[in-house]
Amino acid sequence: MRLRRRGLMLGGLTAAAAPIVRPAMAGPIISAPGSADDPMRAGPLVGPEMQPWQRYAVPVQGAPGRPAITIVIDDMGVMHPGTSRAAALPGPLTLSWFPFARHLPEQIGAAAARGHETTLHMPMQATSNSTSQTGPDPLRIDLPPAENLARLRAAIDVIPGSVGINNHMGSVATRSVPLMDIVALETRARGLLFLDSVVIPHSVAASQARAVGVPAASRDVFIDHVPTLAGVRAQLELTERMARRLGNVIAIGHPHPWTLEGLEAWLPTLQAKGFVLWPLSAAVAWRNALPPPALGPDRVV
């Protein structure tokens, strides 16, 4: 099956990517980074037992006593000026790519060369029920399981060097246990991790992933659900407060001009404030009490 690159109403697609959602708390936090029982102190996992999410992961420094912040930028690959600007940000960030974008190997390769991690931003059915917002070939509750699985497999196959999957939209799809079981089982079969973007309360995406043994986590903060620079700055302050309280926070943004302007000014200040920047793989490993992944021979740079 080949992904169909249909014409998209780009304005509708990008506007819908940042729903106004109350920030959701993460799953259980294991321990503060750097504490005696922190699994990240156990040393990286190496050798043939490594799965793709570990082989392709960006390695991180330890964070003794420092809270860790994970920034995920969704909607990558379609808005080319924003995509290039996001890839130029200091990292490591995790960049989540639309499977229907053009020139994905070149775009992803350039971002990976700058030290960023790669995930698939998988379109899923939303309440709007419009491909102008989800993008083409979303996972849908009214499709046969074989069709949803074929769409998911095709999307995974076009994202080189991916550590995992997070959902684009999905206010309908992520409440469906049967559909999220399909996603969870294929994610496990591919050796990937899963991030629930939490676009709607009562999402079952992360819980179904964990139930079958997939390393999974949930988004804590949306950076840019208020589409202004002031709104972004307020959410970045919230991100800092949550990181200090929880030990790690996962925040999602999008390649909008106001988001990128805020991140360009904010990211260089984190080290002086006592934070460490982690890619998604490190945050998911920590939240699931797994050893940190190490740089493997198959990483795409």
C-alpha cells in the first residue's frame, strides 16, 4: 500500500493540530533524575537486544539533580519554512513527521544530522471527520482492521530512523480500544515507543500501549494552543514549573512562527536555569523504568 498524497487545506490542517486541551498529568514518575534508584543511572542498553526505538535514539547526558524537559515538535515536513526553522533549533528535540510529506528522507536526514530525534506523527480520526485536518489516510474506527493496519504500516515505513509514534488529531480514534489495540500491537512488533498526544480526555492510547508492553508516555503540556507569542511564553513557564515538580515533562508544540520564536529565545536559557533537555526516548525510558538507550549502529544521521 502506498500513502496517497491528496491535496490538503493547509490552513485547516495546521490550525487543527493544536487543540485547546487542559494539560494532562504524566503517568507515574519513577524517581527524580540522578537519584539512587533512577534507572537512567544504570548505564545505557547496548548490544543486539536493542530495539529500533533504542538503536535510533539520541543519547543523553545524565541529569544528577536536574529536572529534564522533553520538547516534541509535531506536524513536521509539510510547512517547509517552519520545518527548516524547527530543525535548526538547539537540541536534542524530538521532531514528529507527517507520513504524507514529500522528500521525507532528505528532511529527516537534515534534522537528524543536527542531533534531533525522529518520530511518526500518525493521522487519526477526529470529531471534525475531515482529511483537511487529519491529513490523508487517517486511522478510523469505521474502517476494517486490515485497512487500518495497512495504513499504519505504510506510514511507519516512510519515516526513516523513527523511534516511535505519536498521534495527530485522534479525538475519535484514541478513545477506541479496538483501534488502539491495533496501534499498540504493531508498535510493539516494530520495536517502537508510543507517545499519546492527549488531544481528548479519556484517551486509551497510552494505556493500551502499556498493556501490551510498549514503552509509552503521555503529553503533559501543549506549548502553543494559544496562538500567540505571549501564550507560548506562558506555556513554557508552565513547562518549567511542572519539570521542577515532576522531574520530567513532555511538551508538544508545532512549527508555527510564534512557537518557534518562543523556543528560539527559551531553549538557550535552560542549562543556566538548571534543566537538561532530553529527547523523547530518554523520557519514555525513564518513565517506564528502563535503562537509557545508547547510540546504535543503525542510527540515521
